[in-house]
Amino acid sequence: PEAGCLSIIVLGASGDLAKKKTFPALFNLYRQGFLQSNEVHIFGYARTKISDDDLRNRIRGYLINDKSAPGQSEQVSEFLQLIKYVSGSYDTEEGFQLLDKEISAHESSKNSLEGSSRRLFYFALPPSVYPSVSRMIKKCCMNRSDLGGWTRIVVEKPFGKDLDSSEKLSAQIGELFEEPQIYRIDHYLGKELVQNLLVLRFANRMFLPLWNRDNIDNVQIVFREDFGTEGRGGYFDEYGIIRDIIQNHLLQVLCLVAMEKPVSLKPEHIRDEKVKVLQSVLPIKDEEVVLGQYDGYRDDPTVPDHSNTPTFATAVLRIHNERWEGVPFILKAGKALNSRKAEIRIQFKDVPGDIFKCTARNSGQNSVFTYVRRLSGDFCDSVHEAVDKSAVGKKQGRNEFVIRLQPSEAMYMKLTVKQPGLEMSTAQSELDLSYRQRYQGVTIPEAYERLILDTIRGDQQHFVRRDELKAAWEIFTPLLHRIDNGEMKPLPYKPGSRGPAEADELLSEVGYVQTHGYIWIPPTL
Ligand code: BG6
């Protein structure tokens, strides 16, 4: 059934998501030969009355990502010729009947393929119109080919604003489409290093015995952006950072870090394990949450003057199961911070009975570890005399395994090693797998590109199942309601900072030990 005519319909074709993400992803798939011009046709659908060429011209500028690549502009032109535009409203049959006519015309022009008809509807739309658009598709645009094929819809967050509204939306869509027809995108699941998590965890013997509460002290999943909500203040203010990033992107990553080994790589087996993790998360405690809002956020004319919406949040999640009891999973996300990056940081416990480090008891700095020269009888009490002068002020850190999702994809393992040289002193270093260096010449695909290919191939592994979505909302809804009701207030923070200092305090309260003076520097080529 995978052969035959493929129609990709981008609903909301003139909007931002379509221009910036959907069409460029389709173009990249086309460029790499995944969309064959003899079987694929792309339809843009939106309310605006424009011509095919108007739409093509609007998106052309977003497609070329490498001007120096030979033949790109010809490829762009060929690709654009595959696109047709249909205008119509989102809640009346007229437009969708017209759309169906166009799709059918395309299908019959390709009937030499003797295949089925595959119809992929990509909702680059505000969720408020999801129910009506779904109804219209169901009524007017379903695949009716006797030769098989399918109709699928691709939807993206926000899926509601809390448990109730999300369940309502799920029910509305669920009445019209079966779960295997619904692809809920979370684009973090399309990122290379997120996809690598499963391999890393379950294909390496080394990690198996370490990945649990006996060895891991805490886990951080962090998203930072060094810009604010520019231009999207209106959307953002209704949702806030928890709904925008944490409840979906970071929680999905958490599932992959924390889940048990799935029975197999079948999508349902993987998603079953993810759901179990979500269902094991305990209610979030108010004292384990820090909210922030950057100064100047409310200056955006689309943001209400008294907005209580957080643009930063740190929340500690606790997973009540045998593997993770007692290990804090710290989810942190913020806009207008000092850097742009997303990473997973697994911090291991201290080495028991460690002979290399010792706390300076009297200094009051418990986290300061100093190397003690192993002179006879030197123990912590005499740390001041025994300290290797060159090590003073250098703090030894814990082992950490860091998975850098972006930018500069990498994995590195922070280790304590002997400082090379005559002295027996220790230093922080790392085993580093930096992708740019290790995989030179390999282009890492864009998340959307990979996920759209999955929707065409019918692989739901990297998409959010309905019960998963529900469990994710169950975790955050009580907290979100308290914020919405003004019972919890964000702390102000300066744009370009690390966020509210209280968030760092919370981090160390739950056990994270920061290594001062050590910075991982991505290798240059
Ligand atoms: C989106 C959020 O889902 O993810 C945005 O709505 C955010 O606010 C974006 O900027 C970040 O995606 P990425 O892939 O750049 O990390």
C-alpha cells in the first residue's frame, strides 16, 4: 500500500510554521529523493485568496539553505512546480470539496501508477480550528481509492491548555480518525540526539548497570534560548514556558532517559514504556518549582501589562519507581537567557570512600573539593597544611554524562583524570564525541524533515500517543492552574542572565553539584 500517488496537503499554507518549517522540510525530502515528482503533489490550503505563484514566491526564500550547493535553485524551481494552492475557509465544505477535487484530479492523472491514494494532511494551523478542519477532511477529503492507501493527519501542539481541554480536543479528533491515522508532532523527538537515546541506553553494556538510583544523583534536562518572545508575545502569553517547552519537549526527553527497556523497537512497545514513566511521576511540589519572567517581557504590546506568564521555569519531577526513587529530574527552560542550548545532564553520585577528594571542613564550602597530597597521616582535619598548593581553589567535580542536543550536537562524559605531568594532581576532563568532528561531511537532518518522512512511511514511534499526551497533562495541570489563578508568581530576571538565582539554589538543594572552573569547549575542526 505504500506505492502510488501521494498528496501532501499543507493546511495553513501561508502561515509561519508552514513557511519556516513544513515547506523547507518537504523541500529537503524532495532534494534527497524521498519525494518523487512522478507520484507526489503538494497542496497548500489557506483562507487568503492568492495564486499558485503567489504561494510559491512566498516560500521560495525559505527553501534554499545552502546557496553554494550546485543545482539548488533549479531544484527549488522544480519543487515549487509540485505545489498547487487552493483557498477556502476552515469550517465550510465548499473549500474542502474543491480541495478534494484537486487531489482527485492529481490522483487520476497519476493512475498509471496503479497504486493507492495516500493523503497526508499537515495542520500548520492554530488548534482552535483543528476540530472543524478534521470534520471537513473526514466529510470531503478522505481517500476513497479501491486500491487501498490511507488518509493521515499531522497535528502539532498546543494540544489544549490543560488536561480537560486537551482531552476534549483528543475526543473531537478521535471521533473522526483512528489513532494510527493521527500523528502528533513533538519536534524534539525528531532531533538526532534525542533519537540516539534509545541506542545509547540499550545498545551499550556500559550504561546498563549505571543507569539507576544507585549511581545517578540527579538528572537535568535544560532548554535555554538567548532571545525573548519577539513577535510571538500574543501566542506565548496564553501558554507560557511550561506549556510551550516543558510539558511537551522536555517531558518527552525525560521519558526516553527514564523509561525501561521496551519489549522491542515497535512503536507501541516504545510508547508503552514512555507512558509508564509519565504515570509514575509524583505530583509536583510547589517548593520544587521556580518561575521567572524576564524584565521587559510585558513591554511587548501583545502582552498584557499585568501578565503572570512565566518565561522561565525550573521544576523538579520525581519518578516513583524502583529505578528512580529519590532521583530528582530537574526540568528547566527559559527565554531571554544568556545562551541558546538544549542538553541532558546526568550527574553521578560521589565516589564512595574517595581517596582523591576531601571537603575543606572549616572553610564552610562543602562543595569545594581539594586534592590532598597523600603524606602519611594526612586526612581532612589537616587539610590546610596538606593541600597541594596548585590545587587550591580548583574544585573537583562529579562524573557527568552530558548529551548536547543543540547547538553543536555532542555527547561527553566528564571525568576526573590525573593532570598530565610530574605532580600527582587531578583535573577535570572529558571523553568527547562531538558530532561535527566525528561525522565530518554528514548533514544532520532537521527534525521536521525526519518526522514528515515518518508520517509518510507510517512509523508512529516518534509521535505522541493519545494516552501519553493525557499523562503529560496530568503531571502539569495542577501547577498550571495555580499559575493561571495567580497563586504562584514568576520572579523577575534580567534578560541575558541565567534566570532567577532561586533556580540555581533549588538545583543545589535537590543535590546538583556544579563544577566551578570547568567548561567543556566543543572541539574546533
Ligand atoms: C517550539 C516553541 O516548540 O520550540 C518555541 O514553541 C521554541 O518557543 C522552539 O523557540 C524551539 O525549538 P528548537 O528546535 O529551536 O529548540
